[in-house]
Amino acid sequence: MPKKRSGGGLSPTQQAAKFLGVSVLAGAVLAGIALPAVGALGLAAKGSVESFDELPVNMKTPPLSQRTTILDADGGQIATVYSRDRTVVPLKDISPYLQKAIVAIEDSRFYQHGAVDLKGVLRALNKNAQTGGVSEGASTLTQQYVKNVFVEEAGDDPTKVAQATQQTIGRKIRELKYAIQVEEELGKKKILENYLNITFFGQQAYGVEAAARRYFSKSAKDLSLEQAALLAGIVQSPSRYDPVNDEAEATKRRNTVLQRMAAVGDISRAQAADAMKAPLGLKVSKPKNGCITAVKGAGFFCDYVREVFLTDPVFGKTKEQRAKIWNQGGLTIRTTMDPQSQNAAQRSIKDHVYKSDEVATAASIVQPGTGKILAMGQSRPYGFKKNQTQINLSVDQSMGGGMGYQPGSTFKPIVAAAALEDGMPANKTYSSPYQMAYPSPVSVCDGKRWVNDPNNPAKLQNENSSEVGPYDMREATAKSVNTYYVQMISDIGICPVTTMAKKMGVVRADGDKMPQVPSIALGTQEMSPLTMANAYATFASRGMHCTPVAIESVSRRVGDKTTSLEVPKSTCSRAMSENTADTINTLLKGVVEDGTGKKAGLGSRPSAGKTGTTDERYAAWFVGYTPNMAGAVWVGDPAHKRKMVGITIGGRSYGKVFGGEVPGPIWGDMMSGALEGKPVEDFNTVHIPDSKPRDRGDGDGDGGQDDGGNGGDDGFIGGLVGGNNGGGGDEPTPSFSIPEGFIRGQSNGGGNGNGGRFG
């Protein structure tokens, strides 16, 4: 409500405001605006009274944008991010020299006048009349503060910034009225404090604290006289008086400020003279902004946290609302990242894969039962230079990742879980021939059936010609027998498998729907390492799937107040029975103990996992877990161009790369370090009756690198193309043709599906 006198008229303050609003404009100068012709004055004055009265009384002051600090689970700093580098400080923490310097050079009568300095207006009018242009302005510190508020409110929108700074009568009218309001409500000391915290000082520094740290690597409260004068001089033109790029011009400006301080009596002339002789004494700290500055190799985890904030509705209903909160900053985000696990992941990655290698590796660790992401790392660092990348190889495309990578045989336990939930016994036996056509027809979710092309049927084979069944589930899982798992999915149908995958949070990295084709049993659909780690955490937690989370808490500081924000919570639901999970754990312990994953073993600490190697060795995986942690390691070419055949990785040469050979040891070293000092826990296992015993050695469909008794690798669609005859033999040449339309590919190694039709 406007303040009125008891008689109903305007208060003296409002009368003065209206008078100033009109007379200053009619006087042709208000903070640097000079009207070009006297004829325009009448029009300006005529319209200004109504415009002045129509302006709202209260100016909305947005929170000052500040830096955001991202912390690990122990409270250690990971990185600072900001749209504007600013740390708000009270006036008592700002050097008195700087307070006096900014007043002296920008508005020496600040403590004597109101919102508008009439003497300053008349002086500027006279000066501008003499020069015939606009050589001097008359904005007070209060008016400058109001203008900076408008700029702050505009954010990074160039159109709004232009509107907030354009030299127009309308903007000056609004600026004037709000300046009057600010003078009444805040008082001089608070205005000065706000001004010093909002003003831009160049070099990406907003506010005096950021400026003091940028130019002198010290706090604003510790600035000397000459340092304070330098900063005060920058404000008028941060680019022109930038001491980093033009020391001579900055020195001249600093000395002007010192002379002005002496002229108004803030310092003696002797003090000014001594200070003018001093060198600038810069000790520049480079801006440290963004996830590129993250410690512990956590740049990609930092980026993932940012993506979560900008996409999760818990932080704002719209994308614009979330972005505004993020850009305003002032946030302290405590994350789930465990520094021990993160260090272990990065150390293992560095030991096994070099950033300059032709291929890369990415790894993620998730805590079973909570969904907390404990670590996330990769061999190619976060950055913009050679052998660096901004793509987070651990996550889905929607969260800043790529299009994913075929997980190969690491998908088979999901098929097994679906079969067990469907009632299949754990000692189920299939004929599992070396080579076969995909069984047909196979039921799918929509009630239709997938049918193999009878004229040109899609086929598959095991990796080793000696791998001929029958096999039961335990042996087929340990050896990664492809034909066993295709017979299994054909028996139970595709729908239970895709349904189980969904319950476990397994989705394609590119966001596409998982196709209803039998080849998904062999891991042909692109996934991210985080997805696979989180899926296997479901087995570790005895069937409870918890959605992954990266943020523990968020506090937000606005002015002097700190509030807590709601954060995304992990949603846990039962994906399978405890008995099914315990059965899978029993099967996958066998993979580590006696199968393809022996090189990933953790010694006396119980562990379980599965190897995977995909078509023509474009990617290799190990995904495994203990009851405490689940982790996934992928190795491959993100561009899907370099086959891992005849390749050097981490300084070691490989004829052919297998899931148990390169990713397995990375996983083993990573998990050993992450689990050091943690309790040793065992799985709940079940008794799986043996089927008819057979002596087939230690062959497997994913290995081949241990000894001559081992089988080969999965190959594309579990051996349909490529693959390896165990014991280091040559790749077999397929004795069949690939049906037209059988492969559905992408430039990034896209998904592959069975040919055939739906009926």
C-alpha cells in the first residue's frame, strides 16, 4: 500500500520521488542519458509522471547466483560449479579500504544524498552540455545496485540482459523509483554490502570475495589499500581495466582511485603517494569452475550429478525451473560417492588401460539394497583435449552418455532369473548342440509369436566345436553356452525375460524399447555399465532392485538463510524371489570359482559374476558383485570401429580380448581396493542337484585364454559370427549365410536382432 499523509495526500517522500522522477528527466540527464533536442523534453516530461506512478512499489530481488559445491559421501570436496563465481560475504568481512575506495570513485556523496544526487545530476548536465555528448553520468551507488539486480535477474539470457542495460528513459524511470524504495528499506550500509556482493569485477569474478581471491588469492577482508583501490577501479570497465591483460591501464586506474580517496579525505596524500608507487602485486588464481576441475577422476560422476539435478522433477516441475535453481547456485550437494571406492576404481583403470589406448574402459560401483552409486570412472579423462572426452561412458545417453555397448553373456543371468521365476528347475538340462537354428515359434509379450524364416533360418553356434550338450544350468552358465540359453528363452518365451529386465532396471542406453527377439538372450542390446552394475546389485540384495541414486542431500543458501531441498530417493521393489536370487548367486559363484571369471576372483572374499564378449570383440565385460558391492567394467571402442584383436591395452599385447581377461582383472583390482577394510560377507546359496555327470574339462563359451581345455568366447550373438575356438585357436569361419535383414545395426554398433517374422 502507498504511504499517505493523514490528510490523504502523498507523503513527503513520495512527493519528492515524483518531483525527482519528472524533473531529473526534464533536466535531460539521469545517470548518463542526454536527450538530443529540447523539443523532446516536453514529451519525456509529459509521459513520465504517469509511468512513474504506474510502476509497482516493491522491487523483486532475486537470490544472488553463487558457486555450488559438490561433496563426496564423507564431505570431501569433489568440485565447484557455477554460472557466476560469487561468494556472498557480510560488510564486516570486506576490507574498510575497499568500502571507502568504491564509494570514493563511484559515488563520493553516497552518505549525504538520497536515491538521486541532484548535485551530481546538475554537474553531469553541465559537463555533457559542454562536450555535446554523454561524457559523465550521475547514477548513485543505489541506482547502480538496482541496475545490477536487473542484470542478475536476466541471468544468462542475452535478450533480457540487453533489456536490463539499455539506455532508455523507461528503464531509468523504473531504476529511479526502485532506488527510492531501496534507500527507504535497506539503508546505506546494507546497500553498500549488497552492491559489493553483486558487482562484476572481471575475470569471471562476481562480488568482492571472488574478485579478491581471483586477483590476489586472499579474502576480501584482508585486502591492502592499493589492492582495494585496484578492485574499486575495475568496476567502471572490467575489460578496459583488467590488470591481468593490461597492467599499465589498470595501474593508471588504481592511482586515479587513490587520488580520489585522498581528495575526499579517506586517506592522506602521503598514503596515496606511497600506495601509487607499489606494484600491482597480483597473485592470480585461475577460475576453477565445472566438473573438469573434479578430484579423484570424478569429473563424470560430477557431470552425472548435474544431469540428475537438471532432469529430476523433485528439483522443479519444469526444465526451466530446475536450470534456474542450478544457475543461481549457492548449493551444497552431498553425494553418494565413496572416496575409497572411487580411488580404487580410478587406480585400477589407470593400471590396466591407458588414456591413449585405441580402446577405453568405464566402470561403475553400486551398493546393493540402497542403489547408491559409490564410484564411476573411465580411462579417458573429462576434458576437451586429445585422449579426453565429455561423454560419460558409464551412463545412458539421456544422462550425458553414449548409445551403450552390447553386454554379451553378462545378460544371460537375467534370462536365467526369468526362467527360475517361471518355475524352471535349476538343474534343467537342454541338448545344447554346437550349432542350431533358432527354435521357432517363440511367444512374445503381445500374444504374437516370433517365427524363424523357414527358407533362410537364423542360426547360432557355441564357440568351441567340442561344446556339445546336454548341459544343465550350472555348467551352461559357467561355460557361457549360447545354444543352452537360446533353448531356454525359446522354452519360456521372450516376454518373461524382457519383463524381468525391466524389473531389474535394465534398459537400452539409447532409450529405445527392447525388441522382442530371441537373440536378446545373448546380450545384443546396448547397455551402459551403470545399468549392468545396478542390475547385478539386485542379485546381491537377494532380489530387491533399488533405482540408482547419486545425491544424499542438498542445502541451498539464499542470503543469510540456508534451507534443505528434497532430493530423489531410491525406489526399491522386489524383482524376484529370494530363492531365485540365491540360485543365481550360486550359479555365478561358480563362474568366478571354476568358469570364465577366475581371473576376477577376490581370493577369500566370496564373489560372483559373469564375463561377456561381444560381436567380433568390439566390447568385453565383467559384471560381478559381493553382498556389499556390485560393479561393472566395460572395455571397448566407444566408436565401435576397433576390434580387440591384435591390440595393445595398458602396455600389454593381446591376440584376442576376452571378458575374463582384460575387464576381469580390472574388476578384481577395483573391487579389492573398494572393499578393503569392509566386512567379509557370504551369499545365501542353494543346493543345485547335479545332472548326469560328464567330464568336459574346464571349457567355456567366454574364456579360451586360460588353457587348452578352455572353450572360446561368445562372439557376435553368442558365436553367430566370429567367436573363438578354445585354447587360443583361430576364429571359425561360419559355414552359413546371414539372412537378409537379420542384423539391425547402428553407426555406434547398434543393436542386433533376429531375423524372422511375427505371426
